[in-house]
Amino acid sequence: IGLYGVSLGGYVSSLVAGLEDGLACIVAGIPMDDFPLAAQDNMPWIMRRYDDEFELDWRVIRAITHVVSPLALKPRIPLAGRFIYAGIADRVVKPEHPRALWRHWDQPEIHWFSGGHVLGAFHRSVLPFLASSLRRAGMVAPPPST
């Protein structure tokens, strides 16, 4: 059994990688790993302008939410079964999220596509990466020889 998730599913699959034993592989597509950072990055300018009045302590928020971050858990899937892909122009899940997961997961294979978040899973380079990853993890049979 393997697990593949995209966007929020990428977060969930990378979280499950640290909770579940016996999975053959995890493919985390466009995974977010730090929701407070994403909230800060995407906060409307008007809220930033009045940040002091909202009294948001991002260090406290980050500490509270760290327990539900894939970065808080050691992956239970062997390194050869961990795969990540992400977009270099993604403004929702900025590249620092998948890069942090990549480092935390001991630098498994990662595929960067030239694009953003919304259509990332449909980028022409993602399907070959996904097929190759699943094949190497033993989830998909190799293509027949001609």
C-alpha cells in the first residue's frame, strides 16, 4: 500500500508518513508543512498593517501547531519510498515548504516543475515523475517491453 496526496493531501500524506508503519511509499505532491508560515505569507495587507492590534504571536502559534506538522515526526517509510514534487512558482505552497520536508526526510527524490499550485498536479512533467516513483516503489508494474 502506498499513499499519494496533492496540496492538502500532500500535507496529510506526509503527516501519515510519520504515523503509519508498513507503507511501501509516500508521494507528497505540493505539500505544505507549516500552516502558520502560510497564513503569515498570505495574510491580507490590511491585517499586516494592524498586526500589533490583533496581537498575533506567530512564535506561539507555530509552537502550538508544530505537533501536527510532518516536520515534527520521523518518517517511517524507507528513504527509497519517499517522493516529493512541487512547483517553483507556487505562491500558495511556496518552495520553502517542500524544501523543508525534503531536508527533514533525508533528501529523497524531489521533482520541481515550472508552475504554480492550482494546476500543478496536471503539469506535463509530474505524471512521468509519479509513474517512475510508483514503479520504483513496486506499486506499478514496469511498462511491457516491445
